[in-house]
Amino acid sequence: MKQETKCIQAGYTPKNGEPRMIPIIQSTTFKYDTSEDMGKLFDLEASGYFYTRLQNPTNDFVANKIAALEGGTAAMLTSSGQAANFFAVFNIANAGDHVIASTSIYGGTFNLFNVTMRKMGIDFTFIDPDCSEEELDAAFKPNTKAVFGETIANPALTVFDIEKFANAAHKHGVPLIVDNTFATPINCRPFEWGCDIVTHSTTKYMDGHDATVGGVIVDHGQFDWMAHKEKFPGLCEPDESYHGLTYATKFGKEGAFITKCTSQLMRDFGAIQAPMNAYFLNLGLESLAVRIPVHCSNALKVAQFLEKNEHVSWISYPSLSSDKYYDLAQKYMPNGTCGVIAFGVKGGRAAAEIFMKKLKVAMIATHVADAHTCVLHPASSTHRQLTDEELKAGGVMPDMVRLSVGIENVEDIIEDLKQALED
């Protein structure tokens, strides 16, 4: 099936007389006839559900749809994109381990890695995504367990060279994890370029309507954990909390990562997406392939307008032919990148604040990547925990305005920007 069809059909196939739409299984628990039946579930000897803190049928239907869109073998919904990124890394990196991450990632993820997970004993090296292959190779350590980046960085709009980082990761026997939130599987499928694990904040384009917070982890199912078993004891050695079961042996390359993530991390942290939220997420997914091209078309026209406007000091949008990441964007996302644009208003922070106050169609909001056009000043909001040096290292200039172009009529969006930029 093509992506447009998967958005509608994948993940759930109703049988004769069953609901056409994915049903909302709004139940915390599930009934079984015998203790033996339930015991098989706790021992991971049988598939099924016993407590929604770990798994829920509604969630799995939606996760399966996203796995199909990305080309993965297994997926798991989480309560947020932050939870997805945390679980994806923590599933294979523990105290005493090391992870390489791009400097150009979302500020909340940077803070998760650089502050919170450091407190858990995990070391991080942040590297310029534009680094040379030699610089990247030098960043690896014997205890490195993963490499992490974003397809299109939020809000710097850096395009991540997936193939370069995948080759380096595999050379050192570790997986590449890519946050594909901005590109979505409509514009980019990182697995096709060597990525091993994909994450999303489903709160953004996948939901698309400001309705639900959520995240997802998708496994490509191709990384050979047992070939590097000394690096990944959690997957390749017996888990005593499940009677000595070894995930990589029991579930193979296709299922080991997500099964461990579900049966250990979701069991212990409980950061599951609510079934009702998963239902709403599925409604967003059904129109994803229709909405994304409109976001991209509108954003390119808006970017071309801003590029020529005398009140704009600089602009970053990977689909602009003048952008430094244009060639990489054409390689990985030839049909479009995203609806998010970064630019500076002449006059710096003060001028940017006046501009944002004058907007009538675009709203000031912390959100991004949904049907509404909205703006944000990252340095004073989402990235305010970072120093100016950290901001610049991540490609976020202190005067940056992040514009998320929605699916309204593009002439109305441009007219709104035009009047707000005028003196």
C-alpha cells in the first residue's frame, strides 16, 4: 500500500460485524478465565493484555499504523514525545554508558539528555551535525550505546545527514535513533537511509489539531543486537524480572527492542498514551498524507515572501534553494520538508516582539506543526533554559522567530505577515 492508503487502512482490520473505526478500549484491566491464562501473559509466553499501564489494544492498533507508515516491525505509543525519546535511549543506555547526540535538537530533548539523564549516570557528547566523518568517528567511546539526531531540527531546521550518522553508528556497533517529528513518514522514512529506531512527538503533525499529547517509538527490526551482545546486556542477557527470558533470543531482531521497552520501561514508568488520546491521534493520522503537502506548499510560498522582505534579516527553510541544507533536504525529502520556518526580524528581540503582537491570523503559542499558523520566540520560551552559547551551538539564534505555517489560505497568511512586518 502507498502512504495515503496506509494512513487510512493500516494497523486495524475489522472482521465481520466489528466496528469500522478503531474502538476505544477504555478499560484499565482485562478479564481471564484462569490464573494460568494470565500467568502466560506475565511470563511473556502469550500475547494479550492485562493492565493498560503497559499495553492497550487501542494504542497497539494506532502504533501498528505508524509502524507501517515508517516501515518498521514494531512500535509503542507513549504519553509524550519526551517520553518516547527517553525510553528509546534508556532502553539500551544505563548508568555508566555514553550516547552521542546532535547539538541541533529540540531544547527539551537537549535538557532531558544534558541534565536529567546525566543525573542518572549516562554521559552525553553533543556534536555538530555538520561535523566531518573524522570528527564524528572520534566522538565514539568504548561505552557508547547509541547515536541520536532529528531529521529536521526543532527549531534550528538543521537537516540531519542520516546516512552519514548511520554509517558511523554501525561501524561502532550501535544503533542510530532519529526523531522524525517534523518530516513525518510522509516526507522522510529514516529506515531507508540506515536508521534503526525512529521516534515522534505525535503531538505535532501526526495529531495535527492541538488535541492530544503523545509520542511513539518505532523499531526497524534490522539491528542485530546479538552481534554486539557485550554492548547490550539488557537485550542479550537473561532478564531475571521475567524468569531469565532473553529478549533478543526470544523475540529476535524484529521484536526485542519494543518488547523490552514495553515489558520493562512502560511497566515501571507507566508513561502510556491514554486510549482516548490514541483514538484522536488516529483521526489525525487518517488525514496526514493530505495535510503535509499543504503545509509544505504554504511554507515554501511564505518562505519565498520572507526571503525578499526588507524587514527580515535572515531566514532558514530547507526547501528554499538558497538554504545551506537544500541539497541534503533534496536527498532525504525531495517532496518537501515541513511547514516550519525560522527567521529573524531586523531590530532583534524587541522588533520580533512587536511583530508578533501585530499578527492577527498567526497566533503566539508554544505549539508547532499543526493546522493553525503560529509563532514563537524560542529563546524566551521553549529554549529559555539554554545559555546564548548553547542556543547558538544548537543553531537557535537569540533573535529567532519560529513560524509554523498552517493549512489556512496561504494568501491570508502572507498578508498577515506583511502587515505585521511593516513599520
